[in-house]
Amino acid sequence: MRKTATTQSGGTIPAQPGPRDATDSTTGGDMNGVSVPAEADADAVILGAGPSVRPGEQATVRLRDAGPDDPPRYAPEWLELREGADAAARAHDLLDPLRIRLANLPGRSGLVIHDLGCGTGSMGRWLAPHLDGAQHWVLHDRDPYLLHFAAVASPRSAADGSRVTVETRRGDVGRLTSDALTGASLVTASALLDVLTREEVDTLAAACAGAGCPALLTLSVAGRVELTPSDPLDTEIAEAFNAHQRRSGLLGPDAITVAAEAFSEHGATVQVHPSPWRLGPGESALMAMWLRGWVGAAVEQRPELRERADRYLSDRIAACEAGDLRVVVHHSDLLALCRPTGGAS
């Protein structure tokens, strides 16, 4: 029997989509014959956050063309588990200025929203019900399995009951151009900026500016973590994790500053608001998975930490399971209001 994972929105992630699962009237791509990674090892880590596939298995999400050793971005189990925390954390203060801009866009009968690195589509499930008017979401990712799920689990109505439709596009976020965003009302992304390079962030800012559309980019890691109760090793683990996030030219916790500068240089008005995860006993499964990823990435960066980190992780997981641990993982959300190309202010 086929295993499924249930999302908070009521959809399911099929473990092995076949030809029948891989077509849907809302999708824009051919999903037949998709190969899907097997269940992730709970003790494996990917980019310091969540599980990865085992060696030799197909990666889940790739941000750019790369070799077989390039790690996947996130496993679907991790995306599912974090969706509730992401929704609770996103900065609602950015919605009003976004709504005002969208309401004043010239010559638009409905919104066209491009969601970059959409994963399982959690950004659309959160944002679409907060916006009025008909919406057409263009979901971008490199993984056809996740694109299929994002499409079939997308919301079908906006805040005012207007229709929401979707299409999917496989592509490379690092090569986005303003031509690809022609007619776009908004660009969105979640937990994306920190796994891009400086060049890729500038490419994104230039594309949005060239298309004259705003960008709402949420949940970029800020490099700060607070654990209660504290432990002497907290700071050392955090510093090693941050260094791991910055490897190979990735921006990690510097992403929000770099993105704000890049969009500002392209003439956008930029607002940044905090969007922290606040995890307690009610989020113990997410907290435990995050801890394994966080500590694992730190050890990968600094192998000499392993012995102390193993004891630390064991103690932290025990406290998590006992309901005695609380964690604040700091993120930032960015709204960039690019100048509309139609001449409106």
C-alpha cells in the first residue's frame, strides 16, 4: 500500500507518484515517469536543516544545474513538518504595504504571482488566502514531484472568494530573467535567499526590477538562535552552523542584508521584518529534526566538535522529548517594492 504524508492543509504527499498521479488539470508540466526519493534518514542532515536523501538517491530540490554530489535543498518530509511554524512566523506587517501596491498596479485584471523554489507550495497556501482578487500562481522548482504536489495542494480561492489557479515550471532560479516575469504582479519565495549566492540574489533583484514587480521573500535565516535552558556549547554550535551556511559562496545569514542592498540598488523600496520560529513542546517533532540538522551541519563544518556535539545533541533531544526545551530560530522577511514599469508610483 502506498504511504502518504498529510499536510496541515489536508493534502497528501504521495510517496511514489506514477503516471496516473502525475497529471492534473492545474499543472503546466509533464510529470509522467517521475522517480521519487525514498524516505529520508532522520539522522541525516541537509544544509543544517532537516533530512537528506541517502547517498546515491535522487535529490529533491536543486537550485541550479550542478553535479551529482551537489546536495538537495530540502526533503519533502522536512517541508511538510515546518509548514505550520513557517506560517506562524511570517511577518504579517508586510501584508498591508503589499496589498496597497498590488491594488494600485496598472492595467491588471488579476494577480500573477511567481513562487520561486516553491517546494510543496506552502507559500501559496499561506499567502493566497490573505490577498483579494483572482490569482494565477506560477510555481517554479526543479523537482517535478514537488511541483506536482504543490499544484494539486494549492488553495483554490482568494480572501474574497475569487478563483486561484496554478501552473508549474521547472527551471533554474539562478537564471531568472525579467522576460520570464513579464506580466508578473508579485514574486515570492520562502527560505530561499540564504541558499543563494550574491550573484544569484542580484540576478533575482534585477529580474524583479526589470519586470517592475514587487517581491516578498520570507524566512531567511538570521544567524541567531536562542535555546532555553541555555548550554555552554550553544554559541560554538551556532557559529559553526553559520560558517557551514556560508560555504561555497552561499550567503547564509548574510542573505537578508545582501538582498536588501541589491533591491535598493535597483531602485526598490525595501522593508525587512523579523519572522522567528518560536518552538516549544507543541512543535517537538520539528524541534528534534531541526536540532539534528543544526548540530549535524556544525559538526560537518568543524569535525573536532563531534564528541562534544554528540553528547550535546543527545541531551537536547531528551529535553525536547520531555517538553523541557524551547527554541527561537530567528529569520527575516523582506518586501521589495520595485518601481512598476507601467509608470505608476
